[in-house]
Amino acid sequence: MLTKEQKQQFSDILEELGKTLDITKEQYDAAVKSYKYVGEWLSNDDSPLATYSPEILPQGSFLLQTMIRPINEEDELDVDLVCKLEKIHASWTQYELKKLVGDRLKENGILNKLLVIPDGRRCWTLQYADSAKFHLDVLPSVVATGYRTILEKAFSATDLTDTNTLGIRITDRNTPNYRTSTNLREWLKSNPFGYAIWFQDRCKIVTREVRMMSEAIQPVPKYQTDKLPLQRVVQILKRHRDMMFNGDEHKPISIIITTLASRAYSKETDIIDALINVVSKMRNHISDTNPFTGAKEKWVSNPVHPEENFADKWKEFPVRQTNFYKWLDAVELDVKNIVAQQGKGLQFINESMVKPFGKDAVTKAFSNYGEYLRKQREGGSLNVAAKTGMIGPAGTTVKNHNFYGKEEQ
């Protein structure tokens, strides 16, 4: 059982680890600048798409603020985007919609050079220069009229709203009606913004004000470093996954990790409490049966579109299910091992974190934590608990030291 001081120390260390995993402001600003340019090109007055109110919006981890840097600094960031259009022509099929978006991108000399050909199953991909180290996946979609207003109202609501109104229809060439159906109800449905609002609601805790994700969908979104415990937990879990399955295409996917972590989260205010609880309960939120047919299969439902099973590929690729449970076992064991170092000193905690999270990230996190402690000491707010010897907010104040090694009086 961790004491208050131990929880504080572990949480401070994990917060610093989370900060080292955050993408940099430069990376964030470069991605935003790039996708804003794409949106402006699609919506310019001379664009054949202009009448359909095109807009580029972030989705996925970029929107949830749970994106992490790749293990290898040379690897790219994957920025997922939605290209929303309203009131499209009644005769358009998914194929025609996607082609129109692609054709408009090709008309721009800069974007045409960045465009990856052939296109993906659902998206157009823009591959930026090696120095930028990111690519944009642009998903063409159809939304309700006045979607921007609906979206901002939903993100600003104090309580979880009805997310059905945020559903979008997307292009997917693997659907049998890709080239034939003009009926939007027959197109594949997705709800990335409804999911973000659900995640935002799961993140909320009583003791801290929630920084609304509505900032991320503004025309000029600001880079944010302040994260809530659940966001940090998701980042830490994704890092552990990346370390364990570096380069393996059958690694656990982020949407399953994020969904299970969010369901297991019980509004803990300390990152360490949240992490311990989440890793011990994630598996409890994987169903063994299809809730609609009763058939035996692993099921992780989309919280805003229950008919969608995030684990649907496990049946086609059994190794993905095997790897997911291997990862769950490993992350539980590693978290227990880290917590078991309580009372042994920072060096032992540091060493226990290197394998699961990477030497460079852990070294930087502890360096930043040491700097934080130095500032606390100099400010007179660093204390040592009498019984445990743990450094934290409670106990005897640690006296500051001057440059001559003598305690300040």
C-alpha cells in the first residue's frame, strides 16, 4: 500500500515521463500549419469543393492529446485527419467523393508532390519531407449541415451529450457498394468526434478543471502540455506497447488500448493510482461474446457506435489477440515491479523503468524530476517524511544548500 508521499513521488515521475513522450511544440505546430494549408486549398473560392464547406479537422490521438513520439526519432508521426463536406451532390458515390478530394489535392503543385500514390483504403496520404518526420492521413467524409456548430456545442457541454449527432459517413473502398451507392445511409459510419467527447468525459476528475478538447478543433489550436491522469496513462501504456512490439505490425492497436484504459479508469487523481488500477482491470472490459448475435468472439465495442468491434481483426489475425494478452500480462508485471521499488530509492525506480519505457525517455524524465526537486528545495517547499524518508509535500523541510556546500540558515 503506497503512502501519500510515495504516491506523490511516483506520480511526479510518471508525469515527467509523460512529458518526455509528448510530441514537441515544433512538431505540433508544423502538423497544424500543414493541415490548415490543405483545408484552405480545398475550400478556396476556385475549388470545385468550395460549395460543400470542406474543412480539415484532427481526429485520433492528435485530437485526444495522447499522441507520443516514436521510439526511433527518425520514424514519422502519423497525424489522422477528417476532411468533412456538407450537402454533397446526390449522385456521388464514395468513389467519386474520394476522387474529387484527391483531384483537388493534385491540382496544387506542392501537395501533388507530397501525395502518396496509390491512395489508401480510406484516406489520401500526404508524405512530408524527411526533416518534418510526419505524414497526414486525410479521410474524406460527409457530415450534417451546420456540423461545425454542432461540434463546438458538443465539446463545450458540461455533461456528456448525445454523440449520435456527430456521426459521419466515410469513404472505404473495401465496402461492396464503394462505386455504386449514392445513399449515405449505406456508407460506412464513423464517429471520431463522438469518441473524443466520450474520452473527454472519462478524463474528467473533480479536483482539476478539464481542459476541453474543443481547443483542438479551433482554426488555430494551441499546443497543450497540461494533461489529465487518464491521458498520461494512455501515453504511458502506448509507450510500453511500442517498446515491447517495436516494428511488429501485429502490435496492440491504440484505439483498443485507449478504450479499455478509459473504461477501467475510476477517476483517480494520482497518475500512479490510475495506472495501477487501469492495468489490473483492462482485461475485464473485453467481452467473450458478440453482444448482438451471442456468437463466441472477443469484443471491444466502440463506446459511441456499439455495433463496431475494435477487436474485429483478432479473428482474421489470431496473433493480434495473442499479442494483446501477452502485452497485458507484461504491463501488469512491469507496473508491479516499479511499485515494488518503493522505499529503495530513486535509482531502483529508475532502473525498473528503463526496459519497459526506454533508457533515453526514462533518463530524461528523471533528469527533469531532479530539476523539479531542486527548485522545490530552493523554494522551501521540499520535505522529507519522517517514517518513510520519501521526498514530498509532507514532513520535515529540506534545507537549501548554497554553492559552498553549507546549509542556508
